[in-house]
Amino acid sequence: MMVIISYLLFLIFASFLFDFWMIIFSLFILGGLFFIKFGLGFFVFMSQGLGMDFLSYSLSCLSIWICLLMVLASAMLYQDKFYFSLFGFSLLVLLFTLIIAFCSLNLFVFYLFFEVSLVMTLVLILGWGGQPERISAGVYLLFYTLVVSLPMMISMFFLYYGGGSLDYFFFNIVGGNFLYFCVNLVFFVKIPMYFIHLWLPKAHVEAPISGSMILAGVMLKLGGYGLMRTMKIFLNISYLNLLFIVISILGGVYISMVCLRQSDLKMLIAYSSVSHMGMVMAGILTLNIWGYLGGMILMLAHGLSSSGLFCLANLVYERTHSRSLYLNGGFINIMPSVSLWWFLLCSSNMAAPPSLNLMGEIILICSLSIYSKMLVLCMFFLVFYSAAYSLFLYSYTQHGKLFVGLYSFYLVSMREYYLVFLHWIPLNLLFLKSEGLVYWG
């Protein structure tokens, strides 16, 4: 573990000395080290206060994969010479903080790097966002999280005073309604839960493609990961979970209907993230093994499918300079090969086989139906509307009349095909090797 952390630190300092695009090759080596060294299975590998179970391993691999694809997606920065070295440095620092957050065995270290990763995401949005509104989007992102971070920090001091340690292994059942809200509210914001989700669409719309990818791919997963680690403290007051399960599921249904009214490509994909992560949050709060497994699988699947959809939306935006569904139509006539990738990723987003989303949603539906039969009706509408807005997104962008300005644009490069391909392949190959995803429990 310390070898990987040391390697990351070396890359951060080396990014000032070497060509920025050599970082892609280095990140490939790092990703290979993870897969070859540890394999796809349950393991624990501890040193220097860092350790891994399958949950940490999966999310660390997802972080490395998404960061690698972020470099691939941001080739325009290199071509335009737009502070690409600083971008590479920021990206490596962000990857370093995410891996430490996921691999830490201590709640305080996790909290510390959780906040640092937020700052680095803010740097990406403010530094490389395209619109002046990125400043207000950054303020939304920062203050939604910081306002609820202070109660969590104070509650950590209380937990340390009561238990003598903040290591996950030594957590005891503490309870207390006020403590429940103080500890978990920061994770509810980060997932994000309905009612406190408004920062997410704004941040997505104003972020550059790399910012949207890391937000959808990894940053939302920090909230789910934190809930999985801290819920064992509140087993004696688990009745509070019912309130948030109902908010998540009903909010997901409402947000799915909002998606059907969207005319902005990035806004639609951002709102779909709120819907999917609401299902993840509800599954985790059931506190059964099905909910935890389904939550972990759907987090991985959503990270890949949502990030891929943002890449396709950016591919369209770079050519038409518009995110409007009314102007971006009829692409099947001029880019049929890209239309195939739209279909594949939209079908994955609606949990069609053989995507990993299907496996995650089936397990979560089982978990929530075990928890309460009343939730089955809500889950029906949630899954139905999820399919509806995915079809809406595909049909509006690929069919219909061409906008007159679309008759003059440049073709899709091999880099962009490769980028979308690398999102879709693990999303569907992991489904075929799904027994490896249920080792953790």
C-alpha cells in the first residue's frame, strides 16, 4: 500500500519536470499495479494506518480509472496550451487524496482527505470551467459541504472522547439522534440526498468535462462509502433510517420526472445521478448485506455510465457549442457510430442487460423489498422513469431534424472513441465476472 502511495507522491512532483501526457502512461502503470498485485477478490493489506477491504479496493480502482480517463478527455487543454501542467498536477493531487480517503482506517484521516478532495474539485471547476457562473457553482459546492462538515468534526471529538479511538474497527454502538444527524448529514449532502442536492446540477453544468467526470464518477461515492463505514455506530437507533429511505426513494421518483422535462444535456445527466444515488443511499440505510452489496455495485456502475454520458455530452458540446436538446438532434444521420455509443451508454444507464447497473438495481430492489413491502411500488416507478428519461435522452439527441449549424463541424477523433470505449467495456465486462463483486460483506 505504501509503495502505491509513494508512487503517487513521486508522480505529483514529477509532473513539474516531465511532459504532462507522460502522466497517462504512468497512471496506466499504477492501475496495472493495483490489478496485478491484488487481483479481483477480498483482501486486507495494512500498513501505516492504511488498509483495504473489497469496498476500498473497488472504489480506489474506480478513482484511478476515472482520473486516467479525465486526462484522456482533456486533450483540448494540451492542444490549446491552457495551463495543462497545472491541470495534471491538480489531477494527481486529487487522485492521491481520494486513494488515501478510501484506504484510511481512521475516521479523522478519512474526513481530512474528504475535505481536501473537495478543494481540489473546486480548483478544477474554477480553473477550467467555461462559463462565468462557475464561481457561483463553486460556492454552492463548497458551502453545501462545509456547513455540514463542522458538526461532523465536533461529533468526531465526542466519539474519540467516548471510545478512545477513531479507527473503524474500534467503533462502538453510541446512538443519539443529534449525533446521528451531525455525523451523517455531510454524507447525505455528498451523495446527494433529495432536498440538499441543488449544488450538484449547478456544479455539473459549470464544470469542465474533467470536473463532471470526477464529480459523477467518484466524488458522489465518498458519501456512500462514509455511510457504510459509520452506520455501525447507530444500530440502536436504526428507526431513523426509515425517514431518509422514504425521502431518497420518493425524491428519486420526483427527480426522474424532472429529468423528463429537461432541455439541457448536462442537467439531465446530473439529475439522473441524484435519482440513482438516492437508490444507493436507501439500500445502504436498510443495514442488510443485500443493501450494502447492491449499493457498492451500483456505485461502481453509476460511476462508469454517468461519466461516459458526460463524455458524450461534451463531444456534442465541443462541436455545436450548445447543450440544448432542441439544437442537438438528428446525430444518427451524420455520426451513426457515435449514435451506437449513445445507445450503449443510455441502455446501461437505464439498467438494461448486460450492464452492471442491472445487477446493482436487482440486488437493491431485493434489499428494499425485504425492508418494507410498501417500497416496492415506489421502486417500480423509480425504475420505470429511469428507463423513460434514458430513452428520452437517446431519442432526442439521435433522431429528429438536424439544426442548420450542424452541417459544418469536425469529425470524431480516435481519442474520443477510445474514451467512450474505456467507459463501456468495464461496465459490461464486470457483469460477466460478477462473482468477484460479492466477496465483500
